[in-house]
Amino acid sequence: MVLAPSVAQLPTYRIWGATVVRDELFLLAVLLVLWATLGRWMYNDATARDNDWAWQWGFGTPLTVIAGLDVMLLVVVIYLLLRNSE
């Protein structure tokens, strides 16, 4: 990563031709951890409840972040409402 000067004098990095502020990198890292943890949790929960659609919930829900973080969180709420109660 090459340090590039910024107009606002914030520490920025040049990654694959894009200029990124350090805070954006931190936010991206947090979202990636949320994304991976959420998918793993949904898969484990659906498997523990003998759900036939466990891998679809675990793999598909994190993919909805492409449509937006709010859509992904909406799918999590839908899953919580539709899962089998023990």
C-alpha cells in the first residue's frame, strides 16, 4: 500500500487504483467479520434445528449484503421468524 496525500489530510491508502481512508478500511474489516460470522451462525443454527435449507440460509443470507446491509438484516429477521422452535 502506498500512502497518498488527501485533500482533508486524512491518512489514505492506494489499493488497486482506489484511494481509501483508514476509517473505511476499518469499517470494511468489521463488515467482513459480521458477514462471515452471520453466515456461519445461521448455518449452525439451521443445522441444529434439522432444517433442510441450512446451507441456503448460511450461504445465501450473507450474499444479500450485495443488495444492502439493511436487506441482509431483514433476511436475518425473516429467518428468526420462520425457524423451527425447539
